[in-house]
Amino acid sequence: MNALHQDGGGVAALFMETAFSNAEAELARKSQHLSPATLARELGALPAGKAPPVYITHTKPQEGSLIMREVQALPLGALRPIDLQSVDTLQV
């Protein structure tokens, strides 16, 4: 995310792997993946005023809906989390 800290920030979108639900946060941590809670911490590091679309990817197939509900419930301000599997064309 260093490019987002530069003036003019050349990043048009973020693609964030969020493989596990919050119920499996410990497994996510051990396997070095994100859960919605750790995703929120990562996105909290963005500089103020930066709000690119955030495409959520690599959700576990059997938990994709739950993970996206947990992501949508996060207090992310102007950031727009989007399930990458739900789009046909990327808007950046």
C-alpha cells in the first residue's frame, strides 16, 4: 500500500484476499490470510481521503456469503468493498 501514500497515488483499486470469516480468525492468522477483522485493520492504514474500490477475492467457497456480509458490516467510511466474483467488468 506504499503507492497510496505518495502524492497523486497511482492506485485505482485494491484487490484484497479475505479467505476466512471472523469465526476462523485464528486459522486465518496462522495461515497468513485475512479475515474481515484483519482486512479492516489493513484498510485502516490507508491515508485519509483515499477511497479506491476494494475488490474482495479468494473467499472460501463455502463461506463467501458470510465473509462478504462481515466485510459489508465493517465501518469502512468511503471505501466500497465489492465481491470480485460478482462483477463481470472491473470499474477502476
